[in-house]
Amino acid sequence: MRTSKWLSLMCGIALLAQTAACSRLDPSKATQHTESFEVEIVYKRNQICYAISNQNENHSLYTFNAAGLPVITKDGTKGTASALKPGMCVTVQYDGYMLETYPAQFSGVTDIEVNEVRANDVEFVAKQISGMFPSTSPGDSSKWDISFDGVSFLSEDEKVAVQFILSENWSNTNVTIDSSENVSENTSRITIQVNEYSEQTLDLTITVNTGEKDEKPSSRTIQATLQDGAWTTD
């Protein structure tokens, strides 16, 4: 009986030793969990990239810090964060977690791969709207509602991105797009009438109405063509 107990004890010790040895395996051999997510960069400030994705229907805006990260360009060469531009469709490799911020932030990003380069509709529209004001920002109005009419141009995700960019650049101003609330006569409004849109041409009219009684609405028609992958005005 004692022999049997002794053998059992020795087997238990050996099993514990084996388990401890396994836990001391080289950490470099452990598999790190990563996931990939495809997004389109629509705005970049320093090395911080802001992006959208049409993979879901919640019209979210995403962000990641590209500083120091390896970037695989479209031709397969290695680059740095400076190679990333608005309009690029990229695959982000990350640890599978999103930080609960706004915009949602990728956690544990390891590398970025460029898949495609498009015309950046979001940045173009945001710049044209800001260009309606002498200082690229509105004056005394604290709230602006922006609406789109005519030919379908921006997706809902892209509209969310335009709203974010203008809100970031226009201090002390609340920006909404296609607001479901009733817009009063005194509310400052911007209407974007898309007259024509194709793969190579874009024709739109931007009208600004400050809501002031003695101030008439101002408007400007913008015609652009696609040149070297970017919208260019005449």
C-alpha cells in the first residue's frame, strides 16, 4: 500500500515539473493573436489616421496612430507612416480590440498594408465647404446644418467623416449633417447640390445661408476633374 502511495506521489511531482517546464517555453514561440480590418483613410493629422469602413452598417469612424509602424505600399515595398495619404484603402493588423473612444481606436496595431488608392471625396468636400468662408471657418454662427441634394455622391460613412473633420477644424461650432430636427429660419445652413458626378467629373453647387435677416445666401459652383487620382478644380 505504501509503495502504491509513493509511486502516485512521484508521478504527481513529475507531472507538476513537466507542467512548469512547459510554462517556461520561449515566449517568442507563443502565437500572438491578430486580426485584420479594411478601412479607407479619409483624413490625416500628423501621424494620426482617420478612416471609414463599408464593412458594417453602423457608420463608424475609426482612428489609429501610424507613427513607427511598418507600412507595406501598393507595389509591395516597405514604407513608413509618411507614405499614408487620405484616399488610401488599407488593411490594419491589430490585436482584435477597439478602444471605446470616438472615433473608435484600433488597439495593438502591428502593421498596415495599402491595397488601393482612390480619390478622397471626403477631404475634397470638406475643403470646398471651408473655402466658402474667408478664414476657412464660419464666423459668429455656433451651429451649422449641412444637407446634400441632387445626385448621390457621398456614402453615409463619408458624411459622418465630413461632419467630424469640420467639427475638428471649426472651433466652438456644432456641425450636423442631414439633421432630422426641424431647422429654424435662424439656423445657419449649408446646402450641397450635386449637379453631376461620374468617375472623372464632379459638378456641385455649395450654398451658404447664415440665417441673418439682412444677409443674402452666397453660393459657388465647383467643377472638378479627376487627375492623378485626385479631384482638381479648374
